[in-house]
Amino acid sequence: MLTVPLLLGGKSWGRAKQEQFESGVVSAGGARIRLSAKFYLVAIFFVVFDLEALYLYAWSTSVREVGWLGYTTVVIFVVDLLIALVYAFSVGALSWAPADRRKLAGEKIKVGSPTMNIAEITRFNSIEELVTDPTGQIPAQSSGRVKSKTTPALSSEKE
């Protein structure tokens, strides 16, 4: 039943068939973006401490039956997790700000000039700018290396 459509159906190769289609909207860039490892660290920490809460709940429902032995076991368990949390804070695993990592490394933090135009830095990019981005990627995907050439659509807006 799964192979019959493959055998009877025709195959059509082309750019339109290989293009991503999502909700009738033309895509602006690739579907894959680079995510910081910090997202994965936070997810792992969440799982670890979520399991801690699960074990503590299971212990709390049977606290009278397990007695002092169960209490000392839970105290050791919580102390181990607190040591792990203090260690995670001390190595900067939960620090998202690059300035904090630079400060820990001993680098000087660069501060912008007082005449910096915040409105220009944080302005909204229209879909035309995203489609005609010289790197061919949306801003979240760009690696910071932008070519100096601009496309005609971008240069006509600034005139």
C-alpha cells in the first residue's frame, strides 16, 4: 500500500517541486538556522531539574513510609543537585550575556558611542529586504560576514 503510489505515480523534477512551501507563503531563506548551544544547555538543565521535582514529589507522597532513611537519601539528593547548580553558575553555563563571558575571560567590554542611532539599529526589515539580502539568508541565519555589494532594491530605498 505504501509502494504502489511510488510505482504508479509519475516523477517530476524541477525547481518548483524542490522549493519549500509553507502555508502558501513564499519562503525567505532556508529552513535551517543556527541555534546557540545555550538553548540546548537550558533544555538539559530543565530536564534535570524537572526530574528532580518528579523524584521529590514521589518522595513526598511516601514520606511516612520511608522514614529517616528516605529523608537522608532525599537530603543527599538535593545537596548533590545544589552542588551541580552552583557549578553550572560558576562556569557560566547559565550566562547568556556575551559581556559576562568576556568579563570572566578578562577582556575589556566595548561600549558604543553616545551618538549611536538606536532607531536605525532596531528598525524593522521589510520582506523585500529579506528576500534581496546580499547573503541570501535571513538576518537570523547570517554569519556576520555580509558582502559590501548591495542589490538594486536596497540601494533604491536609500536614495
